[in-house]
Amino acid sequence: MATLYWKSTCTTARNVRAALRAVHPDLGDRNYAKDPLTLAEVRTLVAAAGGVAAVLNTTHAIAKEGGWKASPPDVETFAAAAVAECNLLRRPILLVGDRALVGNQAPAMLAALAASRG
């Protein structure tokens, strides 16, 4: 099963979602701007992406102030921060099985979806 985690106010996320759904109209998705993520979900996304650095929006003020670009926080610190401020997450994030693809990667995401559906 695959799920796209996206934010409806993000143009890139909307564009990637449209591209994916044009080919896979049954793709599950989660607009976390309207339906906030839980700590467990953020932990899952971090693990599937390969670590905090992969999902961290380094342009966010909290990330800049914390020096997180150079030294990302631990998973628990990041998860708590991302639940409180969803803009700390890069977007969109496609979770396919136990692997996550992050950012503006529509071609790679389409390939991952095709491979997962065999």
C-alpha cells in the first residue's frame, strides 16, 4: 500500500499529487494541513526516509534557529516539533511499503508506485 503525505497549501505538493493521481487515481493520500500527523506517523516517515535530514525542511525558521541543517535533531525531538509545526516537514512524502520518497520527485514516485503494484 502507498500513501502520499502532502500539504494542500504547497504548490509543489499539489502538483506532484496531481501527477501521481493522474496515473494512480486510487492512491491514498493524507493532507496533513487539514488532518495533522501523529508522533507515530512522523517517526514512521523519518524511518522510511532514512533519517531526520531526509524529511527536514531546512528553510523553516525553527530549523535555522536550531542549527538543524548542519546537525539535525534526534527523531523524538523532530517528531514533537513536526507535530506542533507541520511546515518542518519537506513535502510531499510518498510512503511505499517501508520506503519514503521526499520532495518534488514525481517521476521517481511514479516508478516506485509502478514497481509496488507489479
